[in-house]
Amino acid sequence: MSEINNSKARVYARFFENINKNTPIKDYEKIFEKDVRFKDPFHDIKGLEKLYKIFEDMYIKLDNPSFKVTEIIEQNNITYLKWDFQFSFKNDKKVECFEGVSRVEFNKENKVISHIDYWDSSSNLYEKIPILSFFMRFIKSKINS
């Protein structure tokens, strides 16, 4: 493999594309610093064990969640990953998908010290939950009128 295919960003992207409900915490320890910060529209935590718990919960609450990295921009110790997230709500056969971007910061040992996700929780999740979708559409219609 070429050097670019083994860059820290590519290794990280492959990790996210390949994690599943059986991925042990020791695999996360190879990628993340112990006091890693993780932030998304629902969480803002610090610590590898808390991060691992978020992913454990994701596999409990969703069916077949998976990430596909579609773009990587890497500069020094900062990487931006554009990704598609695909999943189904429990007991629902309909496959959902949305796009997001992650800003990832690495330390000198190439371990992740910060992972911040940017994605629209309103249109990507709330509008897909039947009861909430009505309210979200109503609010949007009021804003747009």
C-alpha cells in the first residue's frame, strides 16, 4: 500500500467503516487517546470509555448502523471526513441515510484526541420519527412562511 493509503486519516476512516457491535474496546484504544473528546448534536463527552458507551448504545438502539467515508481532507494533525451514515430504526425495515462531516484531531502518536461531528439532527433524525416529524414540519412551515 502507498503511504497515503496508510495515512492516519485513512486508518481512521477504515476503522469507522469497519466497526460493528462486536468491536471490542481494545480496538478503540488503538485509535483514540484515553481522554478523547467526542461531540455531536447529542453528546459532548470526554473519555474513551464514554465514547465506547455511545457506540455500544448506537448498536442497541439502531439496526445495522454503518459509516461510509466519501471524502478525506488531511492537513498536519487535522482531518475532515465526509461520510454517509446508514441505519434502520429498531423493528423498521426502512433504511435511512444521512450525510455528515467530522473534524478529527490527532496527537503526535497519531491517536485521536478530538472528534467533532457536524450533521443536521433535525432533518436527519427528528423528521424521521413519526410523532416528532409532524412538529418539525409544522415548525419549518411557520419559519418559511
